[in-house]
Amino acid sequence: MINQIGQIMLYVDDQDQAVRFWTDKVGFVVISEEDNGQGMRWIEIAPNKGAQTSFVLHNKQLIARMQPELNLNTPSLMFYDDDLDGLYQAFQEKGITVGDLVNMPQGRVFNFADDENNYFAVIEKK
């Protein structure tokens, strides 16, 4: 049986810009970076070194040429944070596009966009 989510593939137009967004603005860390020497490069990032789930940033155009049948759309992801007001303010100060703070039945939530205009959400989990 599957017992955890290991990695989520994010297909991006600009890997370097995506790394800068996720590390400089969101606060993730680079776990590893690989390059097969033939144009295939991937960067693993996560909220921290011990995180159980990480993102792997792949070059969208390269993957589309290699495997045109893949769905390269950005997945709809929900992150958890225990200080939503602090995170919301920090994201605004860093110039991240954020939506309104909204009260949902599950808790307060807001969405934010990366530099490629992909939207993600954060919900308060205490």
C-alpha cells in the first residue's frame, strides 16, 4: 500500500526563476539538483530538509517533447501554515500576488501565484 506522497512534479517554463521564487520568496530549500548532461535537469525543493514531500522542478518544454502525452498542467495544491496572518503579510512584503483571506468551513485560506502565474492555496492549520 502507498503510505505517503513522496514527490510532486512541477513542470515550469523557467527552472532558475522557479527555484528563486520557491526559495527566496516562499522559503523552501533546495534538496538536490541533478543534470544528466544531455539537457535533462531537475531540481528538488521542499519546505525544509526533513520534509516528507518535495517538489521536483522540470523543464516543461523539454518534458513536452520527450513525453507529449503527459499532462503538464500545474496541480492544484493546498499548503498548511499555523500563522496565516504572518505568512500573508510576508508574501505581500515579498511582492507575491496573493488573493483575499477567506473564511472557509475548513478554516481561513488564501491563494497566491508563482512567477509563472500558477495559483496555489494556503490554509491555516493549528
